[in-house]
Amino acid sequence: MNRDAAKRRLQTEPFDICIIGAGASGAGAALDATLRGYRVALIDRGDFSGETSSRSTKLIHGGVRYLEQAIKKLDLAQLKQVRHGLAERRTVIRNAPHLAHPLGLLTPVFSRFEGLYISFGLALYDFFARDSTFPKGRWLSRKEALSVMPTLTPRMHSAVQYYDGQLNDARYALALAQSAAEAGAAVANYMALTAFSHDANGRIERATLTDQLTDESLTIQATLFLNCTGPYADAVRLLANPALESRIRPSKGVHMVLPRSVLNSNSAMLIPKTPDGRVVFAIPFGDQVFVGTTDNDYRDLNAEPVLEPAEIDYLLETLAPYVAQVPKRTDVKAGFGGIRPLIVSSRADTKTLLRDHEVEHDERSGLLSLLGGKWTTYRLMAQDAIDQAGDQLGRPAPCTTDTHYLVGGENYRFDDWKQLHQQYNLPDDVCQHLMRTYGTRAVQVAALTRNDDTLRDRLLDQQPYIRAEVIYQVQHEMAMTLRDVLARRWRLELADWQLTAQAATAVADLLAVSLNWTSAQRDSHLADYLSLLTSFQKQAGMKTETRSFA
């Protein structure tokens, strides 16, 4: 991906579809539309997956909670949603095997009856999945459960094990955008939509964009505009047609990050019941454990959702009955929040709202909006949106994304890290990290070290990140800021704020060279980012270390 080239195309080419928002659904729609032969532009006011799509629980799932509600309430809509999610699990993993994989989950139970109840539910889950590529769930004795996850409380009766999937959400969305670009789409981040231009009949024919990095204004022409901005969809809808009613009810979900030793396992934990009816997951991700999520109304869409002290307390209290040694507040290493784009319903509680999706066509302006949904079903959401776009264009074409490998996924074999090691003499952990992060493109990252031996250097001791990655991320992944690198191309900001601060200076130096920043720009970017990390710590009620963050 080349941002300058994409920017020139945005100003000079007419497009069939301009997709606004480059999270999972927008990037997925861009790939789908491009593969169908449409001329496509994909823009985002920030980075790819810069909002909700990079702040998920990192699960690919049908939704155990939705299945339980569907059975209890005989709700066919929720059952349909579960079946859609389970059907898409395999596709998500197949198309990017370096970024997604099956994950075992344990549910500790405290009585035989509870074990029977959950085992029955998970047997139904496996039945609806009809997926032979995933192991089947089973009921484990206490001894078996402790062998899988030794930190579980000895007070449990037993545990039920089942399987879903896990993904690196930010990099998966990036791979979708990259794949769309390589298929022919014009793709650009930090390109904000600021206005629509309408024809005499009130239909959108152009849009005004503002380059967030240069403040330059430009105009893009497209036959159709597709709104894929998730929780921010209403702002785009009202910009197109102020007479529309709001459709999105934002809900905040946060995760706190604890050391991997809290679980000491490659499996995750599902906590099936909480006092307010949620479910909570504790999931290993790299060398940390993500615990979440909360579910509360969120109204201030101008403010980034962050981890707060009350949320830490809630998650620690929820985890406490299930582990032998309860973590303390001081064990929290980081946290992150996301906003779910729940579709407005008459129901008052966001925890009961369906996360299914809808494609809305505004007859007056012509705007298409893809509303609601969740990560697991991003491909189906995109398919539905582009089906309708094809009808509006009068040129319907079949969807082919179910068997389309994403960038880095085709011919991927994790064991090829050994060849990477032999060819470039990089450490084992670095080669394994490169394979999991870039897939078959890992060799392109490693190749950068041939002409500059300093690019093989680690940015942090005991961590696998090397300097060559930053260069590659600028040249091929459109990384433009410190946060693009540290929060999304790598997931360090989500995992450990202290380590992120320690790596920030070296990353700033590399970005300054690659992006031609002046020394003043480099210092400003670095100071702003370190200040942001400090603000996260303060808002979470954690102690800050000025030595690391200054």
C-alpha cells in the first residue's frame, strides 16, 4: 500500500463505491467489492481498525450467551445469529491462518448439576457448528482441568472445555485492507469525510475529504457511498440526510491486562455468569491475559473509551472465585476499551441487544449504511452490503471472499520460521514472531536486514520486535504514527504500557527517518504519545512512572 499513490487516485478517478470506515466491515467490504470487479475507494479518518475493530476480545465465535438466550426464549433470531457466527469461524481461520487459530476455553463449574447444564449447552453449540476442523467440547474432571489450567481454584467441582477461535483483530483488518489494495482498490488512512455534495435530486455524488496529516482538502467522486463506521455511523448518516433518525446505541466494553501467569495456560476461561448477566472471558494473548468485557451505555463518542478503576474492581471481583490466587490491582499492566455499534431497539439493556447487522439504504441521499454486527461475521456483513450495492449499481456480481486468502495467508506454514532462521540468521523467537505477524510476507521483513545489519536489532530486551519491522510497516502497511506501530501493527500498547513507553523513542527515531519528520516533529509526536500513555494510567487509577514516560 502506498498512501501518496492512493491519494492521487482519490482525487482523479471516478469510483463505483466509496467505502467510509476501514475497520473489519469496511475493509471486508472493500475487498469483496474489488474482487467483484467494482472500482473501489476505502478511506478512514484514522488508521485501519483504529477504533472498535482493534479493541475486541480477540475471539471468533458463534456466541455461547446468544445460544443460551435463544434456547431459553425460543428466539429464532438469536439462534440464526449463532449459526452465522459458527459458520464463519472456519472461514476466518482458513483465509488468514497466521492471524487466527482455534482456541480452547474452560468453564469451571461448582456442582455436578452445573456441569451437566453447561455440557448440554456446549453439545448443542458443537451440533450447530457442524465443523469437523474444531475439536469437540468435553467435560473434564477437576484433575484434568487443573492439568490444562493449573491456576484454577481447587474449590471447583470440574470444568467444561469447548473450542472457539482467536484472532489478532487489528492485523486481520489491516490484512483485509492490504488485500483490497492489492486487488485494485484505492486505500488511504487518515482521510476524513467532512461533507457530501448532492445533485438536484438530493442524491450524493461527491464527498469532501480532509487529509488529517496535511490538512489538505480534496474531492472524491463515486456512484455509491457505503457507510461502515460502526458506532459512528449516525454521524455519517445525518451528514448525508439530516432528517434521518439515529439508529446506533453505543455500548462500552473494556478489558484489563494481567500477566500470563494468572492462567498459566494456552487455553482461555469463560466465566458464564456474573451478577448483572454478562459473561466474562480471560484469554491468553502473547505473554499477557486479557480479561473482559464490560457492557455499559456510552454516549460521548468524541472521547476514547478507557479502563477506569471501577471497571478494574468489577473484573477482578468477577475473576476471583475462579482462580486459586486472586490478582491485585498492582498486577494490571494495561487496559483498553472499545465501543460496540448496537442497533437501536426498544429494549432498555444493552446486554440484551442483538449484535446482528442491517444494511440500510436511504432513498433520499442514496447512502448505504452497514449497521451493527460483530467481528466474527464481518465477511457476511460485507457480502450483504456489496450485494445491495451491486443491485443499486445495476451490475450484480457473485461474492468470492469465502475462499480468498488474505495477504500473508496463502501457502502459510508456521514451521517455515525455521527456514527464515537459516536464511537470515535471526533468533528463533524473532522468526516465530515474524511468521505469526506477517505470515508468508515475513521473508520481506527479514530481507530488510541484509543491507542494514542494525535493522535486526531488538527494540526491547526479551521481546521479539525488531527495527526492520517499523521500516516494513511504513513502506508496505501505511503506518504513519507511533500508535499505528505500537498499538495496531504490534499490539504492545494493549498489553503493557510500561514496555510501550520504553519502545516509543526508538520507534519515533525510525519513523522520523522513514517519514521525513523534522526533529521538532519527531519530538512532538513522541511527547504526545507518551502523554497519552500517562493519561491511560491515570484514568485507570494506576501509578505513573515519570522516568519511563517522559
